[in-house]
Amino acid sequence: MEGCFKSILTEGVFWYLYNRADHTWERVIKRFIAPELLILDDFGLSTLTFAQAEDIYELIAERHLKSSFIFTSNRKIEALIDLFPDPAMGNAVIDRIVSQSHHIVLEGESYRRHLKLRMSQQQKEEKVMPRI
């Protein structure tokens, strides 16, 4: 996909986004507005501060009709509103996210849990097998 740039927002980037004291905020927010595809992985792991909520709102408001997002979250969509200190802002963000989206819900056991069980089983088998 030519011209497609993927970025991942993490807690550390949120800290950087709302730290406007050094006047780098505009440059950073433009970096996240520019890509055709922006991935927000593990969105909603913790509640947002007011400054983080404002940054997310601005980012989504700027991008939602111009480019694509991928959100991954362990929360149901309606529960994401509770992450925002201002329910009106939370509703505005979620409305923009879901208005033109495709929802893919994955159900079942965690892949990480499955992988961990498989690795521990392999370790047990290695201990049982005699060495020659």
C-alpha cells in the first residue's frame, strides 16, 4: 500500500502529546494526523486525563473523515466513554469512531495464554525426555 504509514500511540506518546510546555505539541500532533492509517493499540487500558482526552478528541476529529484508524481494545465500545473525564467529549469521540467503522469482535481464549500453556507443556516434555 503505497503512501500508507502506520503509527502506534502508546502511553508514552500521550504524555508527549499533552506536554505543551516545550512547544513540540503541534509538531507531534501533526505527525499523527498525517498518516493514511493510524493504529491505536490497546486503546482504553486506563482512564484518560483531561489533557489526554483533549488530545485524543483533536486527533480523531482531525482524522475521522480523511484517513483510517485501527483501534484494538479489550473493552466494549460503549465502555470507552467511561475513560473520558468529560462524558460529552467521550460521546463525541466514540460517535466519530463508530460512525464509519467496521467492528470485528474476537472471542475466545487469549492467544498469549494459549502460547504460554504450549510453551510450559514443551518445557515439561523436555524435562521428561532423557538425554543421550
